[in-house]
Amino acid sequence: MIMMPSKPYSRGFTLVEVLVAVFVLAIGLLGLAGLQAKSLQFNYSAYQRSQATILAYDIIDRMRANLGEAQAGNYDITDTAGPPSSTNCQTNSATCGASTMASFDLSQWKCALGTYDANTACTTFGIKGALLEGVGSVVTNAGVVTVTVKWADDRTKESTDNARKTSFTVSTAL
């Protein structure tokens, strides 16, 4: 009888190969989930930066609409000051002069920043802030206005409030 050389027996996958493939796939899916989470975090950060930019230019536009009061420094406010109490100039029965309008503009702007959501003025106007722990300041000096908006950015994980604040500053001539 003639003996034939035997072929190696290899049919199908072994269980070890399947386990390795599942492990590689699981690592890939975890990496994809982490990438998606970071993408959402950076997207929200970009959204807040856009909101800060819009709010900074909003108060500048309000100041240009009420130029006399802006040049007199009546729009100047620190970032620690809350919204000033003001008459609601958006009602039909309100009679608002230039100084009342400046106070109303500042009150609405401070409410839109985000820190003062529970403030009486903000709840009266029905304004909900756009930024996380948002604050802002306005400084007028020789016809040049500098607006600074600060907010807490989720990308920074510092323990102190000042270290986790991100800021946007714009200066322009009135």
C-alpha cells in the first residue's frame, strides 16, 4: 500500500482567532466612542465661543444706537456687577429716555450672559443666559470701548474658577 503524505488539517477558524478579532473590534469601537465624546465637547466649546462673540457685539451695537450715553460712560460695568434694575423698555406703556435705555440694555445684556439667571431682573425679562457661568464687562476710554466676556469652558478641568474661565475681548471705536 502506498502512503500519501498527509495534508495539514485546516478548515474554519479557531476560537482563539475569533476572540482576537472580537477584541480588536471592541478596542476600535471604544476608540470611536471616545472620539465622538471629544467631538461633542469641542463642538459645545465652539458654540459657547460663538455665543460670547455675539453677546460682545450685541452690547457694542446697543451702545452705538445710544451713542451719547455710551460716550458718557453710562454703559461701563464690571464683570462682578449684576444686572442693574431697569424699566422694561419693550412694553408699549414704557417711556424710556436715553439713560433709562442704557440701563435697560445693560440689564438685558448681563442677563443674557448666564450667571444671573435667578436674578429678579432676568426672570422679569424672561431671559435665560447663553453661557456657562458667563460674566462680562464694558469699559469706555476716549471713544474706544472694550468688551470682555468670560465663561467656564468645559474643556478645562481646573479646580479654581479663574483658571477655568475662558475669555473673549473686543475693542472698537464708537
